[in-house]
Amino acid sequence: MAKGTDQKILKKFTTLAERNDPINPDLYTKYNVKRGLRYADGTGVLVGLTNIGDVVGYEMVDDEIVPVPGRLIYRGYNVEELIADAEKNKQFGFEQCVYLLLFGQLPTPKQLEDFTAYMGQCRVLPSNFTEDMIMKAPSKDIMNKIARGVLASYSYDENPEDRSVQNLLRQCIELTARFSTLAAYGYQAKRRYFDEKSMFIHNPDPTLSTAENFLRLIRMDRTYTRLEAETLDLALIIHAEHGGGNNSSLTVHVVSSADTDTYSAIAAAVGSLKGRRHGGANIRVMEMMDDIKANVKDWADENEIREYLRKISRKEAFDHTGLIYGMGHAVYTISDPREVLLKKKARALAEEKGPEFVKEFNLYDAIERIAPEVIGEFHHSNKKICANVDLYSGFVYTMLNIPRELYTPLFAISRIAGWSAHRIEEVVAGGRIYRPAYKCISKEKKFVPLMER
């Protein structure tokens, strides 16, 4: 059948599908359906319990919500303290963060040394994996390549179906260690086959941290500064976990509750994070910033910045959605602790990189201050709105010379730590398959035999 004919048939089928699937929004209210598993006020529907992480943006006082400065908690510990301790000891902290999320307690120096060494040994991909699973089937999308790499890892595991905690830990630690290698090699294959650029494959160094290894693997000369590695390490820590309610962590719980293997559960989470409504938010910020930088002539003129943000809010500029990306959060109101931490590093890195980056940092800082006023003005609201972590993360990655196609994979390299903890928690403490209810609103119809239609 000719390709043109195929397209005509597919177009007819598409029309049928589009006509068949729309649902009247009023029906969600009628049947009390919590769309997106959210209540009308935007708070999440409680569907489970977890010991792993917490996101604190408000407190209940006399049955009323009182906004508080945001806190991110891993296994009961404030992430700010975790980062401060690592900086005090001049250590890269992501490996300690992984240990904490997996085992629920802070490691002793010897435990951290042993765990870091074990992770280092696991970074190298199995024999022939790079040639057979990455180079022979490159992908334009690195998240797609990571998901395929995770599923392919099943075939290289001598005991893939064992659900014992010991085996789950082995699988999760190996995947956590290898994600940075999968992403870097997937990027190199893309450069070679789709971008027509040089490809360079370096072996991971088992003595280096995850942040150091990643920078080493994506750079031709394998060099980086201490501040660059520290900044990326911070980004990995603050993205490692964000409570069980985010889409990809929920995906791990749902898929794991079906009693499937680790690789299937983690690959499903990668697919969730790939979604533009989840892991791609910092790319939208960067696209918006490209537009602002191109249309605001004087980056130091706050009145000009304000006027252009008003145009964006009125759907007259950028993508015409009316959204100022990088602003607002479902839980945090006064401050996003991840943004506060990353902004501090962003300032230091900009100063190391030079005056042009400091100038751009100041533009981001101005937008952070002005955007809440513009949003409140447009919506006639006094609701407190803070910048979220996505406002600065893309800028930081740009200063690190990390290409945009690796922004979401970096998120995955970090979040695999939280996914692994949730995978083990569901297997150990869950015990029941997730089965939410859907109300069918279509009526039963009288069947018409094929030859009578």
C-alpha cells in the first residue's frame, strides 16, 4: 500500500479516535473525581505512606495552612545539613545521599568509604554492553536510550527476578552507579550518528564521584574544575528525592506493586520523568530565557524586564501560554530550598566563569524578584509565589557546558537514588497491587452484526 494511502487511512482513524475520547469536564465534579490525584485546592490525594522523603512548604496551625520556608527532608534529615556537612569536609555528597536514601541512616566514615568504592566499581557497563546496546542502536533522545539501557540490563543480570532485599539492593546500586555512564555514552552515540560530530568514549574512573565522572565522560579532554564538580554534585543531591508523590516515584510504586522486576520498574520511571510535564521543566525555562534575552535590550533595566514579563503573562510573548516558567510550586510557597541552595552555587560559578555570566546571573535574579509581582498583578492575587529549582538549574548546566539534551538525563542520574529507595520500600512494605477506580461514563449499546453496519 502506498505511503500516501496509509496516511489517509490513519487520518480517518485519528478523526474517529478524537471524536470518541473527549470527556465533559463537568463530569469530573459530578462524580467527585480527583483529576491528577489532586484535590480542588491543588494538594495531593494521600495514596500511601513512606519513610523516605518529605517536602515541607506549610504547616497546619488551628486547622489552617500556614506557609513556612521550604524544607526538603531525606530519611528525617534536612538536606541543607547534609550538604553543609559535605562542604565542611570538602567531600562530594551525592554518594552519602544515596547511602542515606537506601539504608535510612547516615554512614560512618568507613561505611561511606566502602560504599563509595563499591559504587565506583559498578560504573563500568557489562562486557560488550556499550558496543551492542548503545552504539548499535543510537537514539536522538537520551532518556529513551537510558530506558532501553535499563531494560537491556536485565539480559546481563544472572539473577534478574530475585525479589530478595539483598538482590534488590545489588540491582539498585548497580543501576544508580551506571546511570551516568549510560547517559554519557548515549550522548556520545547521538553526537556521532545524528549530529555528525566526533564521538569520544572514556572509561569511568572508579575513584571519582558521580559528578566528577559525568563531567569526565562528556568532555573530550576529561578536565573540570573543583567548583564545577561541586556544583554538579549539589544539583544531584537536591534532585535525588522529592517525596513519594511526584509522578516518577509514584510510577515506581505502582509498577513495583504488580510484583515485576527491578529493571521494568525503573525503566517505567524513566519514561515518566521524560515527560515534558515532569523532567523537562528546566528546558522550558531555558527556552523562555532565550526569548527574554533576545527581546530585552538592557538586562539591567528592571522596568524593561517587568514589561516583557507582563507580555508573557498576557500571552503576547514567548509560547503564548501565559506561564512564566521557573516560578511557583505545588508545595513550596515562601521558598524552594533546592532553589536557594543552587542559586548560591550559581552565583559562585558565574563569578568563576567571568563578567558575562555574572551579568546573566543578575538577569535571573531580577526575574526571580519581579515575576511574583507580575503574576500577582495579572491574577489579582496576593498569594505568595517563589522561584523553583528549575529557574537556575538550566543556567547552571549551561555554565557547566552541558548540552540541553542532557538536562533531563541529569535529573534521572540523580533521581534513580530516590526511585531505588521507593522500589525497595514498595517490595518490603507494600504487598498490594495498586488498583484505583475509574468511572465508566459510556452507556451500553446494542451490538450490530458486521454485515448490517
